[in-house]
Amino acid sequence: MFKPSPVQAVTFNQHSVFVKRDDLLHPQFSGNKARKFYHFLKHPQEGISTLVGSGSAQANSLYSLAALAQLNDWKCEFYVDHIPSWLQQNPCGNYQAAIDLGARIIEVSALQGQQQANLDDFMQRIVRPSLSPQQLLVPEGGRCEYAREGVVMLAEEIEQWQHEQNIGPLNVMLPAGTGTTALFLSEYFSQMNPCIEVFSCACVGDEDYLRLQFTQLNSNTNTHPHILPRPKKYHFGKLYKEHYQTWITLKQQTQIEFELLYDPIGWQCLDNFLSEQNSSIPTLYIHQGGLLGNQSMLARYRRKYPHIDS
């Protein structure tokens, strides 16, 4: 279904790091979402007519689910809390691409009587009980057991590369939203290849929230990834000058475009970790894909920081 993504050696802030280029997996399924939704590509669901999801109007999962629905001749219904007025007026990125693929994007805050509704609560209280057998609900961010199959495939690719390069101990780093991919990777390696350790960092919520996400999927903390601390607290989706500057520096130093939401935090945490550690253990950073989302994020950053040349 996918060829293994290539691995590229780069230098960032004088640190030598390998990058697994999951952004190159597939035009419509790249990075984290390609791994999480791999199950649905490999095992088409019989009797399904509609794919149902939820999240941000600019989410990578919106575009990936819309593409998955089109490939299977399904409808796609995606619930969002709200659609920013600037995005409605200037549709771009994942939002526009999903619409082009036929996705129906439902704004919960605009529904009659739901102006104060929380999206998660709305999905649990209103949408989930009303689903028909022909509707398949994919939890926000792909946080479910379906994601395991694609993540195991990623783990096996990493092992194969490790063997081909004659590498012993290896650190694998990726930023986390729900933490699903990082957890499933860490579970796999703790059982199958303990010389590979998984590191992650919190991008949605704080470190305690990420630990809770791990525990809800697996209570065995011995199999959980190591969580690297962030330089400071961040509000998810908010624009930060240091994230923008990190993204620009990454592009200049590595010649690779990373996504703007998760990867800057991931690289900041990794940079601090490598600077503090005196270790010869190689590090493999997993590119999060989702570059289509940069269209809307970059437009926002350029409006807020017009003096910074990207």
C-alpha cells in the first residue's frame, strides 16, 4: 500500500539527526495520519457509506479522511467547533482541499441551540448515539486501536533501517497530540526491540495530559514513551514567534519543510535534549507530514509577523 518512507541525515543546530520522511509517503496520506488510517486503506469496511470525523477546520485529519472517503466512494462528514471567518473568506489548505474532495464540514457552533456546545461533548452526546450501521466514526486524531496496524508497520520500517545501517541503540523522537502513535511505537519496541527507545513531547495540553492519554490507552507505564519537557507552556494552535523561527531555521539548515503545528515544538524539545545529553546514541526524528496545513498556518504567521522573512 505504501513504500517505506526514506531516511535522510540532517544537521540542526550542530546536532546530527536522521529524519524519517513520512511526508513523502503519499500525496493524500502523509505523515502521522497515513499511519493511523492505514488500516482503512488495507481493509475496506463493508457496508459503510459515510465516514464521520471531528476536529479543527484546518486539521490534517480532515483532508486525509476526505481523501479516504473519496477513494472508497463514501461520503465524508466532519464536525468542527467553528470555522474561522478569515478561513471562510479565504479557503485554503486542508479545509479547501477537503471541500474539493466533497467533504461536508459541519460547524457545531452554528447549529441551532448548540452555540455553547463543546465539540467532544457534542460528538459523544449527539452524534455517536445517532450513527447508523452505514456510518463509520473515526475518533478525533485517529486515537483508536485501528491506528495500531499502521504504527506497527512504521516500527517495522524503523527496525529494517536500523538493521541495514548496522545501528545498535537508537532513540526515536516524534511530537504528540493524542500520543497514539508514540505510545504504539513504544509498546512495540519495548516488546520486540528494547534497544530502541521512543521520546515524545506534549503539543496538545501539558505533560500530565499526555501521560493521561498514554494511560487511557495502556495502563502499563513501563511501555510508555519518554516525555521531553517543553521550554514553556503553549496553547495549541496559537501562534508563537519562536515556533515560526524554528520552522524557518529548520528549513534553512535541513532543506526540508516541516509542518508548523507540531514539528517546531518537537524540534525545540529535541534540541534541548541533545544539548543536555552527552550521548553517541543516534536519533531518528519522524516527520509529521501534514504540509498542506502549512498554507493556512503560514498565512496566519505572515499576517502576525510580517517583518520575519520566511
